[in-house]
Amino acid sequence: MKIKQQSKVAFESKNKTTQVKEDVIKYMLIAASTISVLTTFGILFSILFEAIEFFKLKSFIYFLTGTEWSPGVENSKFGAVPIFAGTFIITIIAMFVALPIGIFSAVYMSEYASSSVRSKVKPLLEILAGIPTVVYGFFAAITVAPLIVKVCEFIGLEASFNSALASGIVMGIMIIPVISSLSDDVISSVPDSLRKGSLALGLTMAETIKSVVLPAASPGIIAACLLGVSKALGETMIVVMAAGLRPNLTFNILEDMTTVTVRIVDALVGDQAFNSPATLSAFALGLALFVVTLILNIISVYFIRKFKEKYKVNSL
Amino acid sequence: MKNKNNPFYDPSLKKRHASAKRFKFFAISSLVIAISFLVFFISDMLQKGLPALQQSYIQVEISYNQKSIDSPRSAIDRSLRRVVSRAEIRQIPRKIENNPQLMNTTKFEWILADDQVDQYVKGNYYKLKNKDKKKIDELKKQGRVELKFNSIFFTNGDSKIPEFAGIKSALIGSILTLLVTIMVSFPIGVMTAIYLEEFAQDNKFTQMIEVNINNLAAIPSILFGLLGLAIFINLFGLPRSSALVGGLTLALMTLPIIIVTARAALRSVPDSIRQAGYGLGLTKIQVVRDHVLPLAFPGIMTGTIIGLAQAMGETAPLIIVGMIAFIPDSPTSITEAATVMPAQIFTWAGMPERAYIEKTAMGILTLLTVLISLNTIAVYLRKKFETKW
């Protein structure tokens, strides 16, 4: 009787310590998972607070609408329009390269290629995605930019060695795998019944793809494009190494332009005091970048979810 | 004639087939374009970088005596002073100090050539006086100029003298930084994945974390640099340009990758394993710790290595936290100023001397080799330990 009770007590107390231990571990796990949330808020607030400091010193309206950016001088002006324009134009050039190549590659891989070809080609494209951006930057500055200058000379145009075209093209190459890989996943998960139905009606393969598969996959493809745009906007090394520093409000893609990320880097590697407007302007630009990429990301998540719900896919 | 009787005859069929062919051609050619970009890029890097594997050496007579300690330049014949590396001349007094027997001797030795001479020997663009050029041609005829394997590149740190610059300090800096990254991001990432996959109920808190992780993965890397600058350096007062700050910043960036892959690995462990554990009276933690986690571990490792490879190539946030300093000596602790391989590539790419172009390309080849081997290890691990349930 006594022995039985003892063992029961021992069992219960062991249970209790296990219980406590389990709770401790569980709370540690919860604490770990809040770190990712803290990081996002950390980024948001660290940028926001410094940006507010900046807007105390300089006008917010002029930042959004002004066309003159002159940080280093006395009576400095911070009108970010030429910087936004440069970022926008380089992004457009990049998308001109990446969109057609990325989507058509995805179409070929998911619709035409045999599985053995696909399994060989996909890793190759992934290499393109794994190359560090600083390497692309060197490639843009040393190989592509002089090539463009030479070609332009040949046809009688004048191009800058820091032309927006060079960084745009190389950025486009960098984004190809972003778009092709997600588009490939999306196109592959369009139900086969749609294809078979269309082919049975006598449409050719190309017509099936154009009028059935791609429209069905369009939310996913739009999401891929938005991700590509957000990647292009935030890309730093290529433009730091190959694009210009001078805020230049122009539509001539052979001239030098600057981007948000270039100005952020430029403002923060200098020797100015940390709370000077020139340094703080980096955080104002960072805030703009954060807001725009966040919105693009939210929209792209929305499109992906729409696609998943429509075709009941879970693998994306 | 035949077509007239065919009820399915479509006069536009030919056109449609042609357009189908065109479409397929477009698709295949864009893929070919994408891949030829890759080929062009890699061959361009090889062509620019491989010459840096070799470095010109010149055989000269060095006289070790008191005079050459006081003024190292006088140790070498006047006509040769400008064609050998300044770094080698500077080292002469130290050589005597390390090896006193050398005192008052004269020796024929192979020493590094100047970077312009090196470029001339390799047939690139060079800037040399005619006098020096003639001297080199003369030495060449005597067999006193030679291209040797450039071991300096792998054993030296950065230097303002191009022929003397190497990647070692950056490599050590990269390793230290990645050590910090993995020590922080691996436990936190895996713990988060375990919580989300095994414990969390589907409530607002969990959803918020999930949305957050998605967002974190899409935030431009440069903004992580701003976070590192504002929080780690300005708020916590950690040393600027140190591997500690760089590693912490990169850890936050790799976190989403590790969480996503670790969750996928945990999800792929079948529920029957968990049920069997519970059936034997194990607690939840015991089931996860002793059964689910070991089974998911290869998948988690693969994800971690891929995340690390990405962190290794990252430059922008590290520039913001100041890791582009000039670091000639390898850092020995994580609080010392350090630089990393991509940042070193960036610094070299901005140097005016032409000799740095091949150094940069060689640095890129080294970095790519490391990255490709990391990814190969990841693929190998995945293949080797993959369990089909």
C-alpha cells in the first residue's frame, strides 16, 4: 500500500517537473518566433524615427515634389523627384528585359520541355539567381557599360559610361529567374483538364497556352512580376557600381541616372555627422522604399492567394 | 481537292500552325537567351579573372647590407627599382631582421614585379616608361621574367599595392561574419519553425507572425542595413564595421529563409510518427525533440546552407554598417573591424589601377566557387538523406 502511494507521488512529481519544463520550452519557442515580428517593427521604427528627424529639418512636401537634390552644399535642398524618376526608369528597363524572357522561359519549361530537359535547365536558371549582386554590378560596370558606349558610338549616339541602360539590362538579367521560377510553378499548377479540354476542341498548343493556360495563370504571373519590380526597386549593388550618382531628371536612358538605393549608400558611407540632414535623408529615402516594396508585396501575396483559392493548389 | 470534302478543313489552319511554331520558337529562344547570358557572364569572368592566377616575378640581385636597411631602395640596381614591386622593396629590412645571416651578402632572388610590368607581361593595357619597357624585354630574353602561380592572392590581406593584394583577410572576415549569422539565425529560425508548425494554434498571433515572415523575405536587403546602423550601432553601441554587427544584420535577413525551409522539412515528417509517439505516452516536446526534429534535420540543414550561401553574397547591408573598411590584416575576433568577400570585391572594383580589375574578377571567381560548393553540399545532403514516406 505504502509503496504504491510512494510511487504515485514520485510519478506525479515527475509529471509536474516535466510539465514545467515543457512550459518553459514552449515559451522559449514563442519568444523565438516573436523575433521575426520584432525585426519587421525594428526596421519600420528605426527608419521611421530617423525619417521624422529628417522631416523636422526639411520639408516633406518638397521631398515628394521638389526636383533639386543637393545635400552637400549650404542651403541644401532635398527634392527626391529626380531620384524617384531614375529608380523608376531603371526598373522599367529591367522589366523590359526580364518580363518577356522570364515568362517565355517559364512557358517553355512548363509546357514544352520534357522533364529531363527541365530538370537540367531549371538549376541553370537558379545559378543566375544565386550570383551575388555585387558580381552583377562588376559585370555591368566593366563589361556591359563599355559595350553599350561602343555600340552607341557605332550608330552615332552618345552614351554615358554610367548609363541607366547598362544597369537596367543587367538588373533585368538578375530578375529573370525570380519571374521564371514563380511563373513556372504557377503555370505548372494550372489543372491539366483545362489544357486537355482546349486541345480537344482543336486548338493548337500555342493557342491553348495563349488563350487558356496563361489567362488561368495570370494572377500568379502578375504576382511574379510585382515581386520582380519590388526586387528591382530595392536592388543596390548593381546601381551603386554601374549607375550614376547625379540626380538627373531625364528620359534619355543613355544618360546617367541615380536611384534611391544609390543615394542611401552615398549618404551613409560619407563622413558627415549622423544627425545632419544629408545623412538623415537616407532614412527618408529608405522609408519611401520600404512603403512601396511593402505595398507591392502585399498585392502580390493577394494575387497568389486568389490563384490558390481558384484552383485549390497548396504547393505554392 | 481533298480539303473540299473534309468537313474539318479550316482554311486558316496553315496560318495557325505557323503561329504556333513561332510561339514555340519565341519560348525556346528566350530560354536560350537567358542561358546564354549565363554563359557569356561566366566566360567573361573567367577571361578577366584567370590571368590573376599568375603573377610576374623578376629575378634581381639584392644586396643585403646596412645601407639597404637604412634605405631599402638601394638594395636593388637602379635600373630595376621601378620594375619590381614596392612591397618587396619595403620588406628587405624585415628580411634581414628575421634572418641575420643575410647581412652583407648579395643574392639572386625571384621577387614580385610591379603591377604595370605584370600587365605588360600579360599583354594588357599598361603604363610604363620606354626605358623600363626595354629593360623588361631585355630581362625576358635572359629568362629573368617569369609568370608564377599567384599564391599571394590567397595568403595576403588587402593592400594598396595591387600586386600585393589578396583576399585572405576578407575570407576570414566572411567566415567570422557567417559564424555570427549561423549562431543567431539557426536556433531562432528552427525554434520559430517548430513553434509555428508543431505548437501554434491558428489564431491572430500566429497569422501575424506568418504574414511578417513573408514580408521580411521581401524587404530589400539595404533596409536591413539601415536597421543594423540605427539599432545595433547607434542604439546598442556595438563596434562599427565589425563582424558582430554584420553577422547580426545578416542573421535577421537569413531568418525567413531558414524558417520557411525548416517548416517545410517539419511538415514533410508524416503524422504517423507523432501519433505513435503520443501512443507510447510521450509528451509533445519529447515527440518533437526525439522523433520529428531528427527526421526533419537534413531538410533543415539544406535550408540553412542555402540561407548562408545567400548571406555570404550579400553586400548592400554590410556597406551600410561600415564593412568596407581597408583591412590589410585578418581580423581575429568578431568585434574587430573586418571586411567580407563581396565587400572586398566592391572596393577593388572601385580602384583606379587596372591591375585591380583582374583581382576583382579573381575575387569573384573565388566567391562563386565557395557559393557553388556550398550549394552542391546542400543538394548532396538533400539527395543523401531524403526520405520518401
